[in-house]
Amino acid sequence: MRIRKLDTHNPRDVRKFVRFPLQLYKGNPCFCPALESEVRGALDRQKHPFYKHSYADFFLAESEGDVIGRIAAVHNTRHNEYRQVKTAFFWAFDVVNDFQAAEGLFEAVFAWARARDRETVLGPRGLTGSDAAGVLVEGFDQRAVMGAPYNYPYYDPFLQKLGFQKLTDHLSGYVSAHSELPPRFFDIAKKIQARRGYQVKHFATKYEMRQWTPRVIDVHEAAFAGTHEFHPDTPEEMQRVADGLIAIADPRLIKLVLKGDEVIGFGLCYPDLSDALRRSKGRLFPFGWWHLQREFKQSKWLMANGVGMLPAYQNLGGNTLLYTEIWKSVQAMNRFEHVDVVQVNETNFKSRSDMESLGVKWVKRHRSYTRQL
């Protein structure tokens, strides 16, 4: 076995890194591949905005010419400056059931981090704060939605053996799209609108969504500034994330809360396209785009993965207004059967309580880790 650093300018090396998960999880119906173009984009040092302020390297574990593992080592300058820490991230970790291979990959990350005077390693964490994070530790028999990590059960024991400790967990769960919201939600929403003068912004087109994107980005940054390991992404990074979300969005499922002319909150739901990604193996060509377009129109699964309010308006009923308006749109569309609520931090007790009141049953748990060097 050997561990080597990836040459990101070598198409063959990039292809090995990008496609290893397809080999590792072949035949596993729960695994959902990432969109290949997105992973390739993360390795593109010329185009991805992350590399304008920070850097990353990528490693492969190989045995007899075959890839048996991969990992990324990330130094995010903005994260370290914002939080005043000396931290490196690990990301894109996948490995066969061989502890020696996992150990070799992480030793490469540890050496990389020490050479850059880092004191801790945290992860899994991607190039931007919006990249999906965590190692699956519960729910291995549950289907992964697009963008959510999936892995085998041996990952957590490997990480513990390597000296990692739990940092935090994120919970995901299901609720039937045919469920009825408790009547009190609608009563609260009606009273909140009348008492506080809130208005709900609905969308009809993606063009209209793009016009509001800069204002929503500002709310997102302020709403999540106090959350787990937050750091502000650059405007270019946030725009890249927003463009990706708008590409898969149905405008009817995106809602804003306004106070006068000010955007004070947002709620985001998306058709889950993971079955299309499974069929296309994450590739757009030659027929992946067709599978994605078809799934966008026919998917029975809905992802709910973003509700945020400006700090000054939190716990004042705006969340309830968002839930009721999104639910009205879901019912009016009369298409979805399942809602997958994605990655709620276990320490976000208000959001957890809201989701449980809506009938969400938690079935998946993703863990983030930390380790001193």
C-alpha cells in the first residue's frame, strides 16, 4: 500500500479521486453519489473561489494499482482568522474496510497540518461552510438524499481509534408529506402576521429568485453566525452556492419573511434528485441531465434543509409562519409523499422541537470530529 498526493492537473488522478466512491459503494442502494462536476470543481484550483484565499491537497491510498481510499486536507484561512484558531479540516474521506489504509490517509493529513503549524484537525468539513458535513453514525439502512454524506459503519470506529473525539452531531429525519400540521401552527402564524406586520414573499420564477439572492445571502450569514464552527464565506463562494441551489429549486417551495422592505427570514425546500444521481452515477453526460430533469418533475421526495431568521427576529414566530406557508405549497402541489428534514444540529433545541412538533422522526445522525495534533 502507498499513500500519495494527488496531482490535480492530471485528469487520470482526478478521475480516480472523483470516482472512487462509486467503486466503494457499488450495489449499495442507500448511497447517493455527488454530482461529479461539483467534485471536479472542488479540485479545480483555477476556478473555485476557495483557492483565492486558502488551500487544500488531496491524497489517495493505493494497493497493487487499485485505489482503496481517499481524503482531502484543507486549510481555510477565513475560518482560522474568524475563529482565531489554528485548525485544519479533513474532507472527502472514503476508504475500504482496512484500518491500515485509513491510518495512512490520516497520517498524511496530520503531517500536512503540522507542516502548516496547525494545532487541531476538524472534520469532515468541505471548502465552504455550506458543504455537507459529518460521518454517518446512525441510519445506515436509510436512503441518503443528494448532498448528504453516506458511509459504512466502520468509519466511526476507525476515527475513534485514530484519536478523534465527537464535536457535534446533526440529525436528519422523515415526516409524511400527507401529514396535517397541528391547527395551533396556523393560529400562531395568523396572529404573528397581524401583530408583527410580517409578510411572506412567494416566488414564481427562478429569475425572480436571483434578484433576491444578495439579500437572502446577507440574512443567511447573520442567522447562522453563532452556529457550529461558522465562518463567513466570500461573496463569490456564497454566490456559487446560491447558483447551485437555484438550479435545483422549485420557486414555489422557497419562502421569505419580510418586515416592511427588510428580509428577516427564509425557508428552503427542494425536490430530492438523489434517485436521478443514483441512476446517472453522478454524471451529467451523456444522459444524466435527462434523469435529473425527469426527477425534478416526478420526485416524490422533498428535502427541507434551511430555515433561518435574523437574530433580532428569532423566537418571535417567524419560523412558524415559514412552516405553514411552505406546507400550504406542498399540499397544493399534491405530488410529494415524503419530506426528508436534513441535518439539524443536536444543540439547536428550538429547531429540533419545531420539527418534532411537525411529526419528524429522527432516523439519521451525522457526526463531526476533532483531534489535537
